[in-house]
Amino acid sequence: MTARSKSVLFIFLAAVLWSTGGVFIKATSLDAFQTSFWRSLFASLAILMLIRPKKLLLDSTTVIASIAYMATLILFVLGTKLTTAANAILLQYTAPIYILVLAHWILNEKITRIGVITVALCVMGMAIFFLDKLSPEGVIGNLSALCSGIAFALMTVFLRKNKGGEPVSAILLGNVWIVASCAAMILVQHQTLEAFWLTPQDALMTGYLGMFQIAIPYILFVQAIKHIQALEASLLSMLEPILNPIWVMLFVGEFPSLNAVIGGSVIIGAVALQNVVVARQTARN
């Protein structure tokens, strides 16, 4: 397999593993910060065992990518807890909108006509989500998921920018930021160390989230991002927003609203269209 073909496979595998997050985040009895704390603690340990990095890079690009990673994960968990899993994942996948601009600005990657069309359709799909009559918590959940997409775009662009270095450093460092910040939030909210207690069921679920939904797929993603463009990497991972609501619907019994289905279909359709066009252009070249 070529490096690019292997990278495409890695991102698809990562997307499948990422897609299982909604089920376990919904099923655990922990709140958003407790879930994020334990998930990233387990993820950090898994990365250290699997990769065994000899050094941790602290250059500006790595630090920015790690902070964006931290925001991506915490905001996504918060969004999933406060709105439907379908809304959370589909709004996060507005990331190509921001990647299109950021990749041009930071990486000098070309803005194409199909890219602009994709962005316009994604904005239209995103607007449909907010036609739902939501509780205040639901609005906060949707906004958290939307901001998670912005953070994911920043993370993807800066990981791509650091392709010649050790991008796994950003992922490991980001998990450390999450553990530290969420520990502080848990203590402020609950004011007791008992808030860190895990039931056996929650331990199994957060352990799975840390190792199989975070550590392994992000290791695959940072290897793949070295060989394909930032926007393409985001588009290839669109299997996640398709599978995530399906797993939640099957195992948790949560159904997306009609507006979420319509808006999500517009977003996924636009992203799929761009992916097909980019693939054909790549084949011709």
C-alpha cells in the first residue's frame, strides 16, 4: 500500500472507533467533566504504553494543537451530555467549514470552488439544526458541539502543520491538559474527592473510551495526517457522524429530531460530494 492509501485506511478505522463515543458518553452515570477526566486519564496511559514516546515536544505548534485537542474533546462530551448525540456529532462535523479557511491561511492550501460550495451547504445544514425548539440546556449543548467543530478544525490544521515532527506529542499533551482542567472543575463543582469515585460499570466504559475511542484512533489519525491534506482528512472521517447516531439509537434508544436528520443529511451530503470530487481530481493528476 502507498503511504496515502494507508493513511486513508487509518482515518476510516479511526472514524469507526470515534463513532462509538456517543453510546458510552450517554450511558455513563458521570457528568461531562468526570467523563472527560477519566477518559483522558485512561487515554494518556494507553498512549504511553502503545507509543512510549522518548520525548515530549513543547514547540508553539504542538502546544496550540494540544489546546485545540483539549477543547475538542471537552466540548464534545459537554455537547453530547446536553443535547442529542446526533446533534453533537453532526454539528462537530461542520469542521470542514473552518478547515477550508484555516488551511488556506495557515498552510497555504488552495481554496477550491467545490470547497466553497461544501462550506455553503454545511452552513445551510447547520442552520437547520437551530430551528428545533430546544431547552436552554439543549441550546448550550448545540453551541458546545459547534465550538467543538471549530476546535477540531484548529487541531487538524496544526497537526498537519507539524507533520514533520511528532504530532502524537500534541495528543498526549492535550490529554494531560484535560485531566488537569477537569480535575479542577470536578473539585470546584462537587467539593469532595468522592466525586472521583468510579463504579465498576463506569470504570469499564471510561476505560473503553480512553483506549479504544481516543488513544488508538488518534494515534492512527496523527500518522495519517502526515500524508494527506487537512481538509481531506476531515472529509474522510465523515463515517463517524453517520455511525454515531446509529449506535446511540440502537443501544440507548435516543432518536434524532427531524431537523437534525435533515440538517445532518445536508452536511454529510455536501462533505460526501466534495470527497468524490477531490478523489476524482487526485486520480486525474
